[in-house]
Amino acid sequence: MAAEPTAELRAHGERLHPGPGIRWVPDALPALPRLGAGGERFDLVLLTAVWMHLDAAERPAGMAVLARLLAPGGRLALTLRHGPVPAGRRMFDVPPEETVAQAAAHGLRLVHRTERADLHGRADVRWTGLVLEHPAD
């Protein structure tokens, strides 16, 4: 299952990844009402360049929802962008330690952390990757 709130990006994702293997749904953090309504739990939740679009008030609620969506032993992998915010964009520099602490408050533990330069060559942008795990029951 793939959640994307923006219709244009969702349509692009559907074109790139057609077929019965992925069901695309219009949904968004922090609440993810469509994903949460089904009662499904997932082995992997992937947030690529997403978390930094939530403000400080939205991130705790978003983490609670993500933790509930993870199956026992499931993992949440996410990237955090650091650097200047482009003009006209809603984006926040989120400290990795804040994200790890919010995850820990919901029983998730950090299992992997990476730091890397920007893949688009922007010298003033860098990325942190986090993998958080829901304990197996």
C-alpha cells in the first residue's frame, strides 16, 4: 500500500508502479485516516522526504499513528532533510534526536542511523536516515 496526499504525485507513482502489487490511497500525515481505518499493520513503513513537512505540533501525533501501523517486529524507515528551506515551501529542520525520542515514547527503538550528503549535489543540504523498530510481541 502507498499513501500520497497529492493527486499528481499519486498518479505519477501509479504510472511508475502499476499492477496489483501496490494499492495507492489518498492519505496524509499526521492522521493517516484511510490507512488507520483498515486496521492493517505493516512490516515496513517508508517515509522519504516526508517527515520534515510536519510542524512541531503535528510530529508527535504523526509518530503515534505510525507506531500503531507497525506490526510487531515492523520497521519505520525515514529520511530527514537538513538545510535551508526553499522559498514557498512548508518545511522544517527536524533534529534526529527529536524523532528518535518521539519514537521511543511509542515503544520504537532506533536500529540504524545514517548521515549523507544531498544526492542532488546541494552543498547546503544533508540528510539523516533513521530506521526504527517496533518490538516483536
